[in-house]
Amino acid sequence: MVIGEVVGLILLGTGVFFSAVGIIGIIRLPDVYTRIHASGKVSTLGIISLLAGTALMMPEATLKLIVLALFLLTTAPVASHAIAAAAYRQGVPRAGAVRDDLAARAERPATTE
């Protein structure tokens, strides 16, 4: 094996690892806002690593993979922000919002009238 192929395989393994961890995060995290964070990590670390590894393994497709990576890097943050903004505008609560509200009520002094 050539050094490029070894590095390509390492990048492919890294991409698969980050994608798997991100998918587990999407499944296990409690609310839409934390799930968006996990999906953002999948797209940036996982897919970019997969594209870089593929570019090293298939040099004839490198230009297409670079263009795809640049497209992904410019659109993924915008998509994540749009989803988060839409969820916020719709009033989707955070997972810890109930606990935060109860803690705020406990800190307020009781008014006697």
C-alpha cells in the first residue's frame, strides 16, 4: 500500500467514526437544539473526512470531491441555523426548560399580601 492509501483509509475510518457518533447523538439527545448540534458535527467532521479519504483513494475524483466539500461547508451551517430558528419561532422548548423554570420559581421570594 502507498502512503496516500493508508492516509485515505485512516480518513475514511475517522469519517465513519464521527458519523456513527453523530447519529448516536441524534438518537439519544433530548431536544431539537442539541440534535442540531450533533447533526452539524456529522456533516462537518464526518462527511468531510469521508470526502478527503475518498479523494486520496480515488485521485481522478478529487476536483469533484473538493467542490462537494466546499458546497457542504457553506450550506450545512445555514441549514442548521434555519432549523434552529424555525424551532425557536415555533416555540419548541429546550429539554431543560422545565427544570430551569422550576429553579427560577424557587429562587424568587414569596410575596405575602
